[in-house]
Amino acid sequence: MHKMTHSILNVKAAATYVPYQDLENKRMMLDLLDEPAEFAAHIRRYTTSLTTQMIFGFRTVDKNDPRLLQLFQGFERWGELIQGAGSQLLDLYPVLQKLPAFLSPRYHYARELHKKEMALYLGHWMNTKKGLEDGTGLPCFCNDVLRAQGPEQMSDEQAAYLSGSLLEAGSDTTASTLVGFVQAIMVFPDVQKMAQDEIDKVVGTDRLPDIEDMESLPYIRACVKESLRWMPTTVTAAPHGLMKDDSYMGYRLPAGATVILNVWSLHMDPKRNPDPRKFDPTRFIDDHRSELEAATTRDPSTRNNYQFGAGRRLCQGMHIAERSLFLGVARLLWAFNFSRPVDPRTGEQKPLPDIDHLVGSLTMQPAPFEVTISPRSEKKALMIRETWWEAVEKSLDEQSLQWKEVPKDMVFSTWMPTMTDI
């Protein structure tokens, strides 16, 4: 799996997905213009649609797509299950798995959740597989899975879960970081002003910020880095098991012990980041490294964040996430103002949200909050609409709003059966 996913997530491959990111971002901007109160749902659609396009070859067009809603409801249910009292008992005492449902409701509830999860992933996989085999589907990551299915003796269920796990990883994390950023620039308006001043100076008002602007917008890049530090969606990262005995700071760690990277503690350590709950991009204004360069530095004390893990098995999607976040942050600030909502009864601004009130489990994000999102000018609002419909006319089928064909230079190729597959 690692080798297969590396082929579509490495640095070179990630650069080819910019057309997908650009289009989905433009759609998010239009959605925010029309339904600003639904900002969190629009951000989730943005990140999920990019992922479904890469993995399964289709856009998630609507924020109310039942498959999208089921995916995020599943995240919530698993989070509630893992956080609940007694959630570790089944790991400590596997014999409890054999108890009937009325004596072990948590275990059987988890099995039902898994069945629903598998049904979602299997539906995606079978639809994509059929499309690739009959030539109606667009090239995507499932091409490689389909090629490997025969030689690796991979069942449809295994192929579905392999591709579905990438959908999980790519949908929720980047969305949570962007939602956190929206909260941060409302709570810390001075950051918003400084960022908008830089964008106005470099980009102007006649075009949207683009990926090519990244090097010219150091404060925006610093906003991305600070967002990853300030709202680490993977608060404790994934647990790892030691393969052999080890030691750390005088403590003996036996083989088989579970080791957890406490990302939140590292990010909120005042020795590393003074006043850690303040959203302060100037911490990273002189840090010009990419996320990969920062994550692989020999001196871990100089890392700006641990959002993408540590060690050899870093998150392979970091290059894509970095670009999605940059486009999201830059264009949101170019187009919109974010301010505290006003109570219509009193005419006074509502209280700021509690920035330490987080929700989730596997991934975390701010608890639901209100924010007033308004276009910075009518000119920019019109430009958002025009650029979206230009993109539709150029790249999408006007009825389905799906891509007509894969953009040029994409790493995917058309699936053709080999003798092994026949």
C-alpha cells in the first residue's frame, strides 16, 4: 500500500493536482458567497471533492451529497465511540468480543459502524471499477489498485478499504485546519488585516491568488504554518507499537509498548511557542521551508509542527495538503472579510467563541461557531462568479459538473487490462 500511495502522493505527483485544487477552491468561494453561514460544510465539500476526484475519479458536487454526509457522520460516530468510557477494555480483554450484544453493546455498535463504512467504500470502489473497465470512468488512483488486484490477490473489499482509507485521510484533516483558520482570523483581526495588506500589495484586485504566488506571499505562508500549529487536527497522532525494546530519557520502553506522539503538547509548549494559544504567523515569517523540508529536518527542535507525524512514516499527503491550505487561506483573505456576528436584537457583537472548545476524536476542530463572512468588494464578488463559470465552460460537463477529461500532465493513465487481468 505504501508504495502504491507514494506513486500518487509524492512531491512530483502532487504538483500535477493543482488544476483539481484550483477548480474546487473556486467552487468553495462561490458557495461562501451564496451561503456564508454554511462555511464549514462548504470547506468540507472542497477538501472531500478534491479527494474523491483523485481517488475515485469523480467530483463531490454538492455539500448535501448523501455519501459526503455519511462519511463525516462516520467520523463523528467513531470519535464518540473511541472517546467513550470503557473504550479500551476490548483491547485489554479481547475475550469481551465474544459476549452477546446486550452484554457488549460498544463492540457490536462498532461492528455495525464498520459495516456502514465498508458499504460506503465498496460502493465507491465498485462504481469506479466498473467505469474504468468499460471506459466511462476517469483515470484515478483506483487504476493502480485495479492493476494490483489480480497479482496481489486483493478482494474487492480489500481494494475498497485501501482506497477508502485515503478518502478518510484526505477529507477531514485539511478541512478541520481551514475551519480553525477561519476562527483564528475572526478572533485575531490584526492577523487578517496584515494578511490582506500583503495580498492586496502582491496580487491586487484584478485576479485571484494562485499557487505561483506562494513564494511572493511570506505572511500567507506563515499563516498556513501557524494554522497547522494552532489547530493540530491530529491531536495525538496515530498510536505506534514498538518492534523492539527502546529507551527514552531514562525510561525503558519494552517491545510491543504503545507509543503516542502528543502533537497538542508539542504545539502548545510555551518553551517552543511563547503564548501558544495566540494565533501569531510571525513565528514562521522567516521559515521558508516546505512542509516536507521542515518535517524531515535532522534537528526536531526546529520543526514548525508535527501535524504530519514523525519518523519514517510521515503523512504522504502533506504536499497536497500544503497547496490546498495555501490556496484556501490566500483566496479566502483576498475575497472576504471575517468578523464577529451581530446580535439582531441588541445590535451588539456576539461574544467570541472559546478557542479551546474543540470537538472530535480521531481528528479535532473548533466546536461549531458563528462568523460573518462578507465579500470585500462587489468587484471581487463578481470575479468569483465569473471565474467559476469560466472553469465550468472550459473543464466540466455542464449537466453533471464532472470533469470532461483528466487535466494534462496528471500522473494517472487510462486503465488497460494486462494478460494477468484477463
